[in-house]
Amino acid sequence: MKNINFFVIIGVLIFSQIAILGQETPAGKKFAENFWKAISEGREYGAKSALDSLKRREPNFDASKMEKALADLQTNKENAKETSKNNTRAKIDADKILTDLFERNLQTDSFTKPETVKNSIANYNQMTEKILAMDRSLIQDQLDSSLRYVKKTLEVFDRDKDKLISRLNESLDAKNSENSYLELLLRQSYWDNARRIFPDEADINSAYTKISNDIKSLGTPEEREAKATKNLKDKIDAERLPKAVLHDVKLEKWFKDVFESQTSLRGSNYTFLKVNIISTDYLIKRNELTGIILSRSRGAYIAFKKPDGKCYHGLYGIVQQYVGGSFQGGTLTADFNHQEMRCENVNK
């Protein structure tokens, strides 16, 4: 048994030496040098070609280390390709998210609902979290571009904010007041997202603080509604019929008769109260090419009462067409700019 083991050991040593001798042939050395040079330069196909040639020339060559080196190079290249693809995708995603965050519409309208605004703010917060989770060094160009846009928006921040707050404070209707409030919330969200993504920008942090303090000062929905209701009452109390520029009994009666007959035909059921003439003379309309007279008109503010018992004044005109050398009839213009007023103030 000992003799058998001895001969086995001798055989292995001889085989190993033969392999070594094979690896040390000039051709084998050249292929090995070419292989390691290709590996160091990251040339996958060059390394594979050198290894294949070496294996064909030196069948006994132990290529395990070289095969591992080639496999590592291939894996690294695949990883690099995947990383590059992921980086490109991340830049595209970042660009879209930042555009949606900072180039969005911040205005509301009469159809905007609180729940819609709440959901939008939650969605923008999620977008912000996605940006914060990204490698900033990878998306720095996209961040720089967005920061420039935000800085431009910052130039009109105070003007837009103050205008919106003024509109809210002067609102005559609770719904319009809340629309302005919802828009302020959207704008607050904008600056909240901006300060989180650009925490080192003092002016952006300041904008968020300003608008947050202003929103807090506006009170509860009930307080805002009460203010709008009071604003409307104060306006109606103060409303007066604009002063007349002249008094002409005949002309005033003409306005009264035309107003009563034509609003009745329209089914408005207005009750005439008073007319104040605001044009000193007729406004003549001519054909632009020939200069031929087409019509003439006079304007007046008329106070009236609607079927609900409330009083209003509105701007009206009477138009007469020029036919056969004379002005004919009189057509009352459509209702325009009705303003509610207290009935007791019609003659003041």
C-alpha cells in the first residue's frame, strides 16, 4: 500500500512538472502576457482570444486563474453596463420629477376641491422623497437646472403671495375665499418641497417660513367664511348709484320706458327705480370704410329691484339704428355689471 502511494505521488509531481514546462514555452508565455495585458486594459475579447489560443497551444496549461480573471472582467463589464443604464434612467426620472415639482401650475379655480389639493400635496411629497433618496452627485445637473428655475420663481414670490392674501382678505364670497386659501396651500407645498431638496438655500427657507406664517394668520375656515360674509355686507351697505352727468326728464323717461318694456319681454321682471345718465351726448357709430352713420347710443346706470326684493344697479345703453335718414326705435343692451345695493340707498 505504501509503494502504491509513493508511485502515485511521483506521478503527480511528474505531471505537474510537465504542465509547468508547457506553460513556460515561448508561445505559452506570449499568450499569457497578451492575456494579462488585455485584462489590465479591460479588453474582454482580446483576453478571451489570448486564452483560447493558449489552451489550444498548451493543452496541459492550468488556466483556472485566467478563466476566473476573464469571468470577473465580464461580470464587471456587465455590472458597469447595468450601472450606466440605471444611472441614465435615474437622471431621466430625476429630470421628470423635478420638472413636475417645480414647473407645476400653482393656481386654483372655482372647480378645485380641498380633497384634490390634499392629494396633490401628498403626491408632491412622495416625489420629493424620491429625489432625496437619489445620489445627489449623479443628478447634480438636474438639481442645478431646477434650482435656477426655483430662483426665478422666487423673484415674484412676495408679489404673488401678497396678491393672493389680499384677494382672500377682500373676498366677498366664502367659496372664492377658500379657493385662494387652497392656492396658498399649494404654494406652501411648493416651497416646502424646495427647501427640503435645497436645504442650504437661505432664501428658499425664508420663503417657506413667510408663507407658512401668513397661512397661520388667516385663521380657521369658519373665520375666513365670516370675514367674506362681512366683506359682502359692507360692500352692499356702501354701494351707491353712480352720479348722473346731466338731468333730462325726457331722456330719463325714455330710458325708463325702454328698460321696463324690454326687460319685461326678456322675462326679467325687474322693477325700475331710478336712472342716472352718464353720457352727455350720443355716441355715433359709422361704417369704417364709407363713414355712413349706422347707429347712435346713450348710456346710463339704472337702479331696479329684482323679484327677490333685493335692489341693484347696472350699466345699460340704448341703441338706435339709423334707417332712411333718421334714428329708429331703441334697443336696450344686455344686463351688465349688476351690483347689489340697499334699497334705501337708491336715492342717496
